[in-house]
Amino acid sequence: MKMNKKLVAMAVAAAVAVPMAAQAAGSANVSGFADVRYTVTDDPNKPSTGKHPTEGKFTAVGEVDFVGGQGPVTARVDADVMLDPSGGGNSVTLEQIFFAWAINEQVNLLGGVFNNPIGLEEEDTTDLDTINHGQIFNILDGQTALYGNNIAGVAVAGKLGMVDVTVGLLNDLAQTNEENSFALVLGGSPVQNLNVEVGYVTQASAGTSANANTAENVFDINATYGLMENASVFVEFLGAGKVVDSAYAVGGKVAFTDAFEAALRYDNVSYDVSSRKDTSTVTVAGTWKAADNLRIRAEFQSKDDPNNSGGNSDAVARSISGGDGTLFQVQFLADLP
């Protein structure tokens, strides 16, 4: 089974650090995935003149993850490999580099660079029910200066009664000099089939050219409820100190058979900047499990972004919603065994 990448949350840290660390000395595991996409329609990125640069083209990205452990300590290195078919240059970038120390069965210490634990959506496409992330994930991603939606620092994760508690001391999300961010994540299941998570992270005040678009302190609460064995729904809300007034997302998924499932998401972002208008997206995706390690997914997304009209697009707002119009993609997602 592929490991969940939100390793700071206590439930995940315990599930990963303890079993992996219990392996024989020098043991290691290699996993990852290949993500191949074909873009049918991409109106949001359509240029005002000339031919469209992405429609009718294939893109390919991949990830190779290395995990090894000895005693109570494991180490993980994730490398992202990207192919640019337009000739702009291929690259290999490190996504995560961290250690996980299982101090005991209840407490874990993690340190290094790891996926942002705040928010509902995971970073890797293999952990999503859709091809593309929602706007709330993109807001969080836009606040982290490191590659991807990743943070650097140390975190202690433990269980307090029925609540999973994580406390982190981090570099400032925007990597502002001589500043730090502090993160707190609480999660649990108060009733059967209901999972709730609350996250809060601080960030240096905006005001300089380096962080003029920072949202400052960010608060996120999300909940997922299983309606039955084959269906679930979710809701997520995000608030911020500046730039973003509020954002919310609602949706769900249903598995019709072991091989076919569908997912739906609606999200909306409101700004506290007068020059930026509300943006929203509707995303519908269907997934066919063609083989044990191959999923074929189709996604249609409609984006309403007034900030991208009349040639006066707002760079920050556009980066969150992705532009205005419709996006249709097909994805082939293969896991490394």
C-alpha cells in the first residue's frame, strides 16, 4: 500500500515511522509513480495571440521515493522527475528529505523538509481523487517558498486521548529572514465515519517585496464523512490574516464498482483585496482502475476567474484558480510496485 504523504500528522507518523523502523538494520524500500497526461482542452492558459501551447500535448512527471530504517529511526528522500515536451528543459527536484524518530509508540519526532500537514488534500496526484488540486491547496502551496507545498523544520506528533496532536517549529513559510512559523494540527474521529482536522500556522507579516502577497496566519478546518462503504463527502474552510478573506470547498466521491469511481468538487475563494474578485471552480473526475497499479482518469474542470479577464490578470489570483474557462485532461497514473 502506498504511504500517505502527510507524515507530520500523528496517525500517519505512527503508522509510517514505527513499522518501517522495525525492519532489519539497513533495510530500504523504493516506491513512486509515473504520471502521464494528455490535455484535450485548456482555455484558462490560452494565449491572446498565436497557437495554444498545451492543447493536444502529452506531459510526463514521475516520483521516486526512498525510505530506509534502522532501529527507531527512518529516513525518506522523494525525488520528482519532470519532462517538458515544449523543450523548456527537463529536471529532477527533491520534494521531501526528512527523518522520523519513533521515540515510543505514542510520540514521534520528524525533522527536515516534508509535505505541509495543513489542509485536506495531499500533495501527490496518487493521493487525490481528481487530476488537479483545488484552490485551497493552491493557496497553501502559494504560501510556501520551498518547491511544492512543502515546509522545513521539526515537528513532534503525539496522541492526547482521542486527539492526534502535532506541533511544529518551522522556517517561515515564505523563508523570510530571521522569522519562524509555528504550526498546530489537531485531528480525530469524534463519531463513527467522521474524521475532523483543524490546522493553524503562523507566518511573517506582509509588507516587503519578498512577502507582499503572504496571507499571514492561516487557519484550516476540514471534515470527511463516510456515507456508506463506497461513498464519502467532505467540506473544508480556510481563513487567513491577509490577501485571502476566506475559501471553502465541498464535494465527495462514490465507487460504483471496485474498478470505477467518480469524484466531484466545488470550491470558491474570496479576497480582502479590492482589486481581486471571487474565483470558483467545478471539478468532475472519473477513474477506472485498469490494473492493480494503473489508474486511468478523466477530468473536466470549469473555472470562473474574473481576475483573468481583459488582459489584466492578477498573478496571485490566477495562480490560485488557474485562469478562466474549461480544462479537460486524461491521466494515466502508474504506481511503482
